[in-house]
Amino acid sequence: MRPKASGAAGCLLAGLGATTAPLVWAPRAAISIDGGFEGHARDLSVLYIDLPLIVLGGALVPLFAWTLTTRWVRRPWVAALAAVAALALGVWGLTEWWTPRRQPNPGYGPGI
């Protein structure tokens, strides 16, 4: 594969990862951004700490997999498959590991 085409494919996979990871992350982070009932569980640190890390990880994981695979294997479709598999495993790990903090609603308590 030509170097320019290989670089373009790597950038395309990085862009795919950088868009996929936040799309998977966003519904789980919605409670921290919205805050729930009267905003009592609002935690906006997910926007300036977690979101950049999610985007960076989503871009770097398939790019590193693409780079490592193209150095060992000469077939570009194998490298693309490895990069997509690495992205899928990264997104699966994200959904299994990252759970935003959820405080109970203020009305729920031990009772009387």
C-alpha cells in the first residue's frame, strides 16, 4: 500500500474512533450533565475531564492498532480489521468500566 493511502486510512480510522467513542459515552454521561431532579447530581467535570479523554482514546486506539498491524502485515485489510476490532474492544471496555456517579434522588431515603 502506498504511504499516502496508508496514512489516509489511518486518519480515517482515527476519525471513526473519535466519533464512535463519544457517541457511545454520551447517553451514559447524560445524568451527570443534566443533573436529574433539580440538578442535584450535576457533575460537569465529565465535560472537561472525561470527554477529552474519551475522544483521545477513541482516536488513538484504532490508530495504534493500524500502525502496529501495518508494520507486521502487508495486507491493508488485515490492518483495518485489527483497527476496527481494537476500537470495538475499546468501546466495550468503556461501557463496562466507565460508570458515571449517580446519586439517589433526594426523595428516596430510608423512610420513616
